[in-house]
Amino acid sequence: MLVNGVWTEDWQPVQAKDKDGRFVRQASSFRNWITADGSAGPTGIAGFKAEKGRYHLYVAYICPWASRTLMARALKGLTDYIDVTVVNPRLSDQGWQFGGFDGLNADPLNDAAFVHQLYTKADPQFTGRATVPVLWDKHTQTIVNNESADIVRMFDTGFSELVNQGPVLFPENLANDIDLLNEQMYNSLNNGVYKAGFATTQVAYEEAYHAVFNTLDMLEQRLSDGRAFLFGDLFTESDIRLFVTLIRFDAAYYSLFKCNRNQLKEMPYLHAYTQRVLALDGIKDTVNIEHIKAGYYSIKALNPNGIVPVGPDSI
């Protein structure tokens, strides 16, 4: 936790909680947008023009929110336009750190040891948690955005004059329906598994648990008509949001987060859907099961002995 730019306490998984022990997630702080001409986006200030090689993405494979941005980057053909650095999946007392895990390198741009140092470089008086993803501007040496929902949408449209490929993730004719489904999935599933895992009362846990499985049952029914994706044959940002939760379900949420009514593999339509998305070009490279298990099971509040389960060993 940073307070006025100073690291003040060891990292804790529970960001905040309400009076009934419900997990409350922190809002993102940097909300600028990359646009074709550098004009301001829906939030933030102007000055971030789409250019090849100008921007850098910091992510963790463990984090479903960060993995949303990796999926959008792959699907929209931006892998040669935006470089990526992956942080250590094991959370340290100072949060996300660089290096120290097989195959990972140090921060190539800022020589930071921890992600929170990127935040204080962008804002020396920053107060809050230093989260991933972080979209960094090499030119102005600052954070463009740390909200995955924004980053997915700017990847969808912001670079379209430089590279135009992949699905339209937020088609105008489905905008309202996508926003509605996104909100439903976020509250009860994407964030719902965290509400269950980090609940500090039985009431809060059971409330979140039932919301998770009510939503999974609804989605299983939605896919039972044979559609390929949530909106038929069209792959949208809603599919990104669902996939990143599903791919982690059996490895982490089922056991560690106590969402254990059934495993994903026992829901045939959702399981087949997950494999279908995984088979799309570039998506498998955004998933690392070793990082996912190492990261989640490093959370001392949930797994004090740090023992990482042997299985599942594949995706």
C-alpha cells in the first residue's frame, strides 16, 4: 500500500471490506486513453497517440484482469506494436515484483524492483494499491491506464489506423447488451469468486458462493443452444471477461477460493466453450498454468504454508 508515494505496509489480499465482511475491490486510478490522433478518450487527458513501439504493458499471468489485456492485444494483432513484461506470479510483501521466477526478466524500462515503483514514478504522491495491468508510455514516462476494461477497449479501436485485424470486441449494435452482461458477470462471477475467497464471514461467503454458481448455471444454459460464443458467432469483450475466470476455475477458485459445488469440467457447455476460446490464435500464449497456481497459492492469508497443488498440470 502506498500513501503519498511511500510504501507503508505489507501487501494484503483484502483491499477493503464492508461491515458484513464482504470483499470490496479498489477502483483504478489512471484512466487516460490511447487514440488514433492523440485526442482525449472517454476519461483522462489527451496526448497519447497510437504509435508502434511507444507503449509497454506490464502484466501478471496469474491476474485475470491483466490477462484480459493480453487477450485483446493478441486478438487485435498488436503483439508487434506493444511490448510486454510479465511480473513474478508470487506476491511479495511489497506486492508485484520483477524477476525471481523461472523465465522472467527484470523491468526493461525503469529498472524497478516492484510495480509500486512505476506508480510513484508516474505520480510521486500516489496513494493506493499498485495493481496490474499497467499500460506505460515510454515517451512521457508515465502510466497511461491501469484499468483493464479501458485497455481492452482502446486496443479494440485505438490502433485501428495502424493495424486492423481480429474481431470487433465492442460492436455498436451490441453495446448495451455487452455492457449489461459484463456488469452481471463482473459482480457475481469475475469478482464473485474473489468475494467468496476473501470473505471474512460465513454470510458473506455463502452469498458470494451462490452468486457464482447461479451465474455459471445461467451461462451454461445460454451456451446450450449451440452458439459458439456469448453473442452467437461473434467473439466480443464479454467472452474475454468470461474466459479469464473460467480458465482459472478448476486450478484456483474451486479449491483455494472454496467455490466447490462442482468443477468447470463438470459443466459441458462451459468447458467446451473454454476450450474453443483457448484454441483461437494467440490465446494459449496468454495463459500460464504454472504462474496461475504459483501466484494464487502464494497468498499467505489463504494458504499459509505455501504448498502448490500438483494438479491440474495442463489447460
